[in-house]
Amino acid sequence: MNELKQEVGLQASYRFECEIPRQPGDDTVVFAEPAKVEAVLTSTGDSILADVSAKATAGLRCGRCLEAFDLPVKTQFRVEFREGADSQADENEVVRYSGDYIDLSDEVRQNIMVLLPIKPLCDEACKGLCPRCGANLNTRQCACDSSLQDVRWSVLERLGAGRKDQGSES
Ligand SMILES: [Zn+2]
Ligand SMILES: [Zn+2]
């Protein structure tokens, strides 16, 4: 991507794929396929503007029912590449480069990772797992007393073993 450097106003567009590796220590997010990226690079004379759009499918795990599900994500962003070393005066969107190539893959990864929910849900209405028997309540209704939703209660009940727990709450 170096042919743009000298000629002001020159544009070139690129399509490429960008692998998104697993984050170290995080096995809850998996990108089975690389992100698909389209970038339009414009030379401004002393920098290169990159207008990037990228899409990918994140494989996540629901925080309630623990089922795996796919979340399509897409992002659009602009970065400015300037040659040379980092400068205090650089704004956030400025990335320094040296040599003949700019590398968009870090920017693509960062812009996709920030889209991922901290607590992923397969569905806003996900019913989660039964705190007592572990059944996935989205797929079946278990026979447990649904008035006891909090897992801490079932632990307390187990501590008080022997006590009859078929409560008569109604
Ligand atoms: Zn779920
Ligand atoms: Zn249950």
C-alpha cells in the first residue's frame, strides 16, 4: 500500500480478510472466520486517510444459559496514518507507520472487539438456566419451584440438609 504516499488526493480501495485471534486468557470469544474488510485509502500529502468498514461474526457464549451463539458485528471507522515516530501531539485516530506499508489489521481488531458485549446474551429474553437443576429454561420447563430463582437459596437449603424443602409458598 505504498504507491499512495506521494500523490495528494490519490485514492485506492482494498478488500482483504483479517484474522481475529483469540484473546489470551479469553476462551469465550471465537471468530471462526476472518473479518471481511474494505478500505479506501486517500493520500493527503503528509498522511494517508483510511476509511475502513469491516464485518465479522463473533462466536460468543450466553452469560445466562451458557449456550454458544453467533453475533454478527460490523464497524466503520477512519484512521489517519502518518509516517514517522509517535508524537505527543497526535490525536487518537492517528497511527504512526514507517517503511512502505501500513497495517490496518490492529485497527480492525480493536474496532471489532469494542463492539462485543461485556455480558453477551443469546437473546434479551433469555431465561437462563434453572438455578436448582441446571435445565436450560429456554428449551424446557423443569419441575423445580420457580419461586426460588436465586441460586444462593438452593445452597442454603442444601446446608440445612434433611429439612423438607418442598415449601408451601404460593
Ligand atoms: Zn441465553
Ligand atoms: Zn430446575
